[in-house]
Amino acid sequence: MATSPAAADASLIAACKRGDREAFRLLFEKYKDRVYSLALHFSGNEAVAQDVAQKIFLKLYTSIGQFRGDAHFTTWLYRMVFNACTDEQRKTRRLVPLEGGAVTAAERKAERRPQEQAQFRRQISDAVRGALQGLKPELRQPLVLRYVEGLSYQEIAAAMGCSSGTVASRLNRGHKLLARQLSHLRGQLDR
């Protein structure tokens, strides 16, 4: 019988709480890419994302005993990542543009010659990343969790420590702000 991911996590966490280093290594291997990806999407800087990921796993190693299991482990982990990223932003007092990122549906729709298409994709990606980075963290976080991590409203609410209604409201506000900031691209998408 297959074990659910939550049950597997619970087993690893219990072993970690007993001081099992191999269990912690397995937990690290399972979540290192996700933690780095979230930190990168939130901070927009590879070096900052690496630092945040390192801090998260160091903190996780020293504070795994504090995990009570009231929520899913991933919820607790996401909250740690966002708190660390927010702390990092407070330190620098400036926002850094996102780097990398997923290809948007609009970019996939654009059928152009290879060079034109590549240039168009870069322009669209840069515009979307810039607009996303310009949002307040409270609006950016649910957008990243929804569209990068694919979380449900309930999972986002748990990760952010708010209600599903608040998540819906923030997503709506974020969508509207992005649509307004990116409206100049609308005509270009249909070319």
C-alpha cells in the first residue's frame, strides 16, 4: 500500500525530531528545490534565494521540534520561506526584479519567426516580472503560490496565515493591478 505524501512527511519529521540525520537529509532532498524556487520567485535574485534556502534548512534543522503538525508540513515550510524573504527585503529596503520564470500563455500564443518570437518573449517576460515585482508582498505572495506552486486557495490561506476570502481578495487585487500595468501589451499579443 502506497504511503501518502503527508504520512511520509510525518514519518520523516518524527525521525528528525528523534535526531535522525538521514531523515533530515531526505527531507532536505525532497524540499530543497521547492524552497529555492519559492525564494527565487519572491526575491528575484539567485544569490538571495540561495541564502534564504540555506537559512531555511538551518532553521528547519534547529527548530523541527517546534513543528506541531497542526497544518501540513509544506504550509509551515512555505510560511518560513515567505517570512525569510520578507526579512531579507526589509534588510535591503529595495525590490529586485524577478529573473527567469515560466512562459506565459500569451507568449506561447505568439507565433513569429524564431528571432522575433524570442525577442517578444523576453519583452513580455520582463514586463510581467517587473509588474509582479512591483506589487506589495501581500499581493505578490498569493500570485506566486497560485501560479508558480499551483496551490489551492485553502493551501495559500494556510501558508499565509489568513482566510480563503482574503486570498481571493488579494488575488483579485493583484490580477487587476497586473492587468492595468500590462494593458499596453494587449494589442501586441494579437499580432
